[in-house]
Amino acid sequence: MAQAGEQAAAGLARLPSELFDKILLDVDTVRDLARFIVTARFVYRRFSIQRRAVLFCVLQNELGPVLADARFLLVFPYSDPRADKAAYIEWLRLMAFVYHEMLRDGNARSSMPVRGSDALPSLKELTGLCHTLYKINFLADMYVTARLALFDLAGGAGTPATTPLSPLERRRLVRAFYRRQIMSNAWAATRRPHSGWSHEDMAAISNSSTHQGEQLGLFGTLEPWELQHIDHVDFFVTRLCFTLVHYSPRTPDGAPAILPRQFDDLIAHQHHLVQYLQTHRRLAEMAVHDLPTGREAARSAHLWDEYVNVYQMIPLKCAWQGAQAHDFANPIRDKWQRDGLVVPYVGDGLDLVPYGWLDALRGRYFNQFGECLHTISWLPPWQSDRQSVQQRKTLSLWTHAGFSLWDRKRVEALKELPMFEPVYTGWVFSRLVEES
């Protein structure tokens, strides 16, 4: 075996440099590139000569349009609303413009070849992108492990429910983790004196229409299903952090060894969370093992208010969405929602409406997400009350499983499992349809 490897390496070494460069540029992931360049001295030497071009191409190969989110996160640090509120809002508005331009440019150029050194980011930026991607991939791997374990527990072994993720599913998931950190940096929960928000906060972060003369907010160009992806991974990160508290050693007085302030850093900064998980591997294994069961919340419910509620991602919450709908109406989306616009499923794609989202809504357009899926805001109160208990349970199951992140084949396989019986087609609007 070793002799065969040496022969293969010798064969590669005899290739013309242009052809070998093409092999380097075609590597699918940064992780594979890191493994490849340490296989032989000549491989690393050739990589070193073309370092910037190779890193950028491989990042494009792995991330595609998601590279725009990755590059934006690199220039968008954690905010500080305390120091100067006006400056904070102005900073968010400026960065919203930058983000929208990067998203537009990233979608347009993701499949274009790199031409010339002028198109290449600096080595410092590329190194930063690789370091962040490593952390994002670490969390994405944990998410996949926990979710596939849940699907296996539900009886999905040997079905498409538990097959490895497709490249498209992986990109959806990775992009959701990038965007969750962007949202965390914008909201900056750990630097706010309280969990409330201002009109200016909402405009700068979430406004999705310019009809009142307002600038689009940081997440103003995202569709509700894209925000749902962020909500899916926030649900996971929140419960992962909380499970770490549950399993952490206790101090002499019985309190968790993870103090609230340390918890704040874990839930707000993904790089801190990764560092903690890698340092406390046994604790991380216990947490991920318990996540599919949901036991951690029941066992430590008394700690939820102290740890989680103080630093929740408020722009994902229903109260924020309701206030946004009132203060920053989006005439086009609001009309689609009122008229019951049906959005067709046209296939699986990164920027197409995911099947899991359309299936939950029976294709009907809905301009809210997350918590708001268990209540229909325009229904009479008595009708909403009838929905709330069962809808909340179903929503928790649907969110926990990450339904809108998956391709159609996995969603249909999950719906065959007894655990997901409540997640039938159109469950969000079921009572609205029955009453109409």
C-alpha cells in the first residue's frame, strides 16, 4: 500500500506544472486541500507558489455563493450598542449596504473563474476565511451528527432520512451558521443593557422595504425561508449551549461551573463555542448525545431564565416580527400573504424555496418564520388560541429536525417516520384551511 502511494506521488510529480495547478484548483474543500498538501514535499511547494489563487478557488469550490456571507462576516465584527447608539445604527446601515452589494456580487460571480491577481483577496483575508470556515464546519458537523442521530432514533436508519448530506444541503447549513453569527454580531446581545429594542434597531437590522423611504436593513433582502434557516441553527446552538450548562461540573454550592457570563460568550460567539467544545471534548460528546432526546431542557428548566432568556436572538422572535410588520410594512410581500399566493416548488437549489418550507405551508406564501409559524397573526384571537398548543408542539418538532434545510428526498423520508406524523403537508395553515 505504501509503495503504491509512493508510485502515485511520483506520477503526480512528473505532471506539467500547469496540469498539477489545475488539480490543486479543483480540490472540493479546504479540508481536503489541507490533507493533500501534506502528502508530499513537491505538492506543498507547488501550493506555496500559487497559494492565493488555490485558496480562493478552493473556497469558491466549497462555498459557492456562500463565500459572500463568509467574506462579509470577516469585515463585520461584534457591535457595541452601548458606546454610541447613533454611531451603532449608522454603522449597521453602512454595513447593510456593503452586505447587499456582496450578496448580489457573490451570486453573480460564484461560477466565474478567477482571472488575474487583482481578483484575489489578500493572503490575510484568505487565511481568516479558512480559519472561520474551520469553526463553521466544526459546528455544522455537530449539527449533522445530532440531527442524523435524531432521525435514526425515529426509525430512519437505512432510508434517505439518514443518508449523508448532499452538497446543497451542506451549503444551506453552512450559510445558516455564517448568517447566525452575522445576526449575533449585529444584535450584540451581551453588550445591551436590556433585551428591548428601538425603532432604529429594527430598521437597521430587519427592514425589508424601501416604500416608506427607509433603507433596507442588514437582513432586508433575505426571504422568510432564509431567515428560517438561521432560526433552525439558532435553535440548535441555544440548546447545545444550555446542554453544556446542564452537564457541566457543579461548584460546592451546587451551581453550574459554566457561569452566566461564560454562557453569554458561548451563545453569542461561535468561535468561543468551538474553542470550548474542543477543550471539553467529553462534555461536548455528552451534550451532542443528549440533544436528539431533548432531555436537557426538562432536567434543567429552572436555569433557562437565568441563562437563555437574557441573551436570546431577539430579531428571530415573533414579537420583533410582529412589530416589524406594523412599523415597516412591505406592501409587496404583505399582498402576497393576504392573497394566498402559492409559490411553486421548482426543485432543490440554494436560492430556491426549499421543499420543507413549501410543504409546511402547502406552498402558500408567508412573510414570517420561526415562532410566528405557530400562530397566524391575522386570524381572530379565538382561532389563534385553538391553534397555539398543538401548533407550538409541531413547530418545535419541525424546527428541531431542521426541516427547511433539507432536500425534498430527505423531507419526504422524514415524513414517513411515526415521530414526524404531526408534520403533515400544510400543518402551519391546516386550521385556516378547515375554517375557510
